[in-house]
Amino acid sequence: MDGTTAPVTKSGAAKLVKRNFLEALKSNDFGKLKAILIQRQIDVDTVFEVEDENMVLASYKQGYWLPSYKLKSSWATGLHLSVLFGHVECLLVLLDHNATINCRPNGKTPLHVACEMANADCVKILCDRGAKLNCYSLSGHTALHFCTTPSSILCAKQLVWKGANVNMKTNNQDEETPLHTAAHFGLSELVAFYVEHGAIVDSVNAHMETPLAIAAYWALRFKEQEYSTEHHLVCRMLLDYKAEVNARDDDFKSPLHKAAWNCDHVLMHMMLEAGAEANLMDINGCAAIQYVLKVTSVRPAAQPEICYQLLLNHGAARIYPPQFHKVIQACHSCPKAIEVVVNAYEHIRWNTKWRRAIPNDDLEKYWDFYHSLFTVCCNSPRTLMHLSRCAIRRTLHNRCHRAIPLLSLPLSLKKYLLLEPEGIIY
């Protein structure tokens, strides 16, 4: 009996066929795949456990605990793997052999995976073969919600052209529409496409946030502390589509609050010019100017003096004088911001809290400015020129930004009236 091989058991043969089937999928050997299926050696909907560290194939309900091994592997059928690898030929072979097109072995259908992989060819094939366009993943997302990158825009267009619902909300605690998702990721082309195909511009999620509020919040890349021009463009487009600029979320925050929290003067200017109310208060009684004050010290890329200037020129209420030391605490390394705010008062007196709020290093670095601040903010009245500025601004109130540029005055005086900082206080 030497040299003979042991007979292959039934389970061993099944494992061998399964391995050959998986290898054919991975190598896009559609001929071999077709031969295996014709011989009916394996079920076309066989589920495999495959490596999936990025969880492209998996979807879980929010709040559920997962064992560590499930974070590295997922279950998938041949359809899912064909889409994952971008193997169109294998995908067609499987569909020709009646593979279940809406199968969700690990929470996602093949269409969900195709959108996440931004494979427009696979999306088109699946749509043409009857995939459910509005089917939810286990996490409550439709295929449109998985279109989150510039390369997946064509996938989203394919879905909408085939009849996907552009106003369908996620079936989870966020309840966001595809327009919210596009705004979140700064996809201006997709925002325009959704609106043109019936997306509701002021749709709200579970937190009562509109797409405009979402785009305003995510316009700051917090890790890099950089502002996104793509998100700025999305906000501009939504405002042009008549989005409600004073919409309030469940904490009574408006999009202006979100922009102020980011100290994003570009968006603040955009929203104020579109009619945002500078004095709207959130659930804690804070207006946009308080938001800027809270974050000035942690927004290194910001220009807080412009933020304060914009708000004050649009009629924002000034900081309560006894609390002015908080302005200095927040802006001690940005004297221009302090200058803008202090010049909004006819007169304000300094106290010991002001001095304690200034680190010695900054006091020395900006000595000329702080010397002028403490000299002016004493018992003596401000100059007649400054008092005249305050009288004009008080008369114009929230029309300063519109009326002052129209006055027949030299440009330098217009800048003075609009609180343009000069680096020293007179």
C-alpha cells in the first residue's frame, strides 16, 4: 500500500471546492468559477469568512459590543467579494447563476459594498439586475449614504437615475438624509445633484440639524486645524438654494453658532450677509460672539479679530463690561481681537482682573498695545473721534456693514468706523 494516498473524505472535498471557489474569486478566474457552478459543486450563495480590517463588508447596529476577532474579519458571499475586488466578470457569472443579490451575511448588501468601494460599474450591474436601491444595512444606511468620497459621486448618480430615494433618512439614531451625508463630507457636486433631483434643502436629522448646519460644523478639520474650502462651497450652494440660515437645532444652535464655534470668519461673513441673526441664543443663552470667545485660544488657524468685527458690525450685543477680562483671557496673544472688542464701547475701565489675565510673556511681546490699552481704559474719557464713531455706530446699529461703505468718506475713515484694528488704541 506504500505510495497510495488516503481517500478524500466528503468534508475534505467540500473544503477543497470552497477553497478553489474563493481562489477563483480573488484571481478573477471567471472561467474556473463558471465551471465550478455548472458542476454544482458548491452553492452560489456560500458564505466565506475573510479578512476585513477596514470593515468594508461589515455593518453593525450602533451601540453593540463586538468581540475583537469580528473587527478583523467579516462574512461575505461571492457577490460581495467580486464587488470588493472589482471583478466585474465574476460578478456577472454569479448573477447569471442566480446568486441572491440582496444578501446581507454581515449587514451589507453587495450594492452597499459597491458604493463604499466607489465601483460605478458594479453599481450599474447590480441596479440593472434588480438590487434594492433603498435597502438598509444593519447600521441603518442606504446605498446613497455609503457614497462619501469624490470617487463615489458617479455611484450616487447611478442610484438616483435608477430611482433611489434622495430624501430617505438613515434608520438609526442620526436619521440623516443623503444630503446631510454629502454636506458632512464636503461633496459640492453631489449636493447640487441631490437638490436638482428633489432633495429637501432644509431636511432635519434627529438632532434637528439641517445640511447647512452640518456643512458649517465640519468645515474645520479639527485634527489639522485647517478650514475646508469644499465645505465653504457647499454652504454657499445651500444658501443659494434658499436654505434657512437661522434654522435651529435641538440645542437652539443656528448655523452661525457652528461657524462661530470654528472661528470660521469666511462662513460667518457668508451667513451674516445671507441674513443670519447675530444675537440668536442657544439653549444656554450664548450668542455667536460668546462661541468665538470660548474657542479663540484653541483655533490657531483662525483670525478672531475678523470674527468679532463681523459680528459687531452686524449688530451683535457687546460682551458685558464686568466680564471683559474673559476677552483678554481668551485673546491675550491676539491683541487685534481685543482692540476690536474694546473699541465697540464708548468707554470701559480696566481693573486688576485684566492685568492678571495677561501672561508676562505676552505683555512684554505686545507692550505697545497693552500700554495703550491701560492708558486709554482709565478714568479719562476717550477721544472725540472715538465718541463720534460710537454715536454713528449706535445710530446705524445692525446696518453698519451695509451703510458705512456707502458714506462719502475717505477709505481710512470707513475702516475706522467698521472697527478695523490698527495695532494700538487711541
